[in-house]
Amino acid sequence: MHLRFVTAGESHGKALAVIVEGLPAGLPVTAEWVDRDLARRMQGYGRGARMKIERDRIEWIAGVRAGETLGSPVAMLIHNRDWTNWQEIMAAEGPAGEPRRRRVTRPRPGHVDLSGVLKYDRVDARDVLERASARETAARVAAGALARRLLDEFGVEVGSHVVSMGGIEARAPADLPVPLNDAADRSEVRVLDPAAAAAIIARVDRARNDGDTLGGEVEVVARGVVAGLGSHVSWDRKLDGRLAGILMSIPAVKGVEIGLGFVAARRSRDPRWAAATSGSRWVSWPPGRPPARRS
């Protein structure tokens, strides 16, 4: 089984569309399951004005019948409520030769505007930035909700929580709560540390008054994952590589770490681990088979 999704749509266009391919037939699904994750996407303290406008809901277009997937590609539509304010500007067709309305001719630093207009030979950066907008991630969330629904059948839970924001670190408990998302969602800033939450909210208020934005770090945890996902034999099938690539494709994500990640590059080998693995002691695997030894 190989899940694949593709999205379409502009930030202020009529709608976003997403097609998910590879889901098995007979998987029970509901729009409510997907809409719940779309609603979670719009939560959070300090959210942008666009989040206050939209009320994201999916519309099934294909691949689902009587509450079950058919095994064919699943297509979903997410209408943009803000489209009513942009119909003339973002219209798919218009009089030939008529000047573009609301043209963007000054590329924003730190965005894809300049490279996009040069690559595609456009005179209006809006043709680029509308697609490069974070609004596109709403379609990804819809696709991810279906993937999570499939994982739920196998007892796999995927959750996340914020570990730092604006330079303020949140202390998470040694044993993360289950389900993780339910616990994190109870905080306006999705942290598991109430003291840090208050400090982060104050930091967000200060940044907003200064006309600034904040960055942060999020930890994603998957429980119940079986061994053997991905493959060591080919670079494009390695699980770590595929996960990092997907996350890095989100515009605001600028770093991905697995496990200790960047910390591991600055850490020496633990002497306790070195002592435990010295010599030629090996674990027997599978159980009952004489252990392999190396001189």
C-alpha cells in the first residue's frame, strides 16, 4: 500500500481540492472525522485573521459511498468563505487584455515570490503567492485526517504538542498523556506546561503589539507503530527521509529532527552505553536462536 495525495487551489480562490490515493476499500469514514481535524487547525492563541473568517468543512467528491471508501482515489473539496471578497480578482476567466486587479509587483523578502515569477515568467506575483500560501495546508490536513483514520484501525496514535515558542521552553511530563492531542488541545498554545503557557501567551501579545511573529518547535509522537515501516534498502523508501521531506515541504518549517536530532551532533557517547556494548555480547534474535557472535 502506498498513500499519495495531491492538492490544488489558491488561497483566495473558490476552493481547495485534495485527492488521496491508496486507501483500501471498506474503510469507514465520515466528514465529521475530517472536519474535526480541520477545526483543530484553526485553533490556537494569536491565530491570524484568516482563521477567523473560514469555517472549514469538506465535501466528498469521489471515492466514498455509504460511509466507506471504495478503494479508488478519494477527492474532497474545501470551500473558501473569503472567496466572496475575491471573486473578481481571482476569477478564472476575464476579458482579454484587461489589467490584473490587485497586482503584486514588489516581491516579499523571505518568500517564494521572486523566484516564482522568474521561474514561471509571470508579471504578477499574486499568481505565485496565492498557491504558496499557508492556506494550502488545510487540504493537507484533510488528507492527513484520512491517513490517521487508517492508522486508527491498527491502533496507531499520532499526536503532537508545542515544546517551545518565542524562545520560551515548555517542560513536558516524563510520561506523555494519552491521547496526546486531547491533552495538548486543552491549552491555547498546545503546551503541556501551564506555567510556560502563560509566559508564551504574554510573549505572543508582545510580538503582536510590535508587529512581529514568533517561531517555535513542535514534537510529534507516534505510538503503536510496528517495526518494518519504510525500508533500509533504497534511499527514497527510508521512513525518516520521507517524513522529513513531507514536513520540510510546509513553508514555515525550517528544520526537522528525528529522536535527539540536532542535539545528537553535539553529544558524546554515553560511557554507560559504551560499557554495555563492549566486547562481543549480542542479543539473541529471534528468541531461541543461538546468538551471533563477532570476534
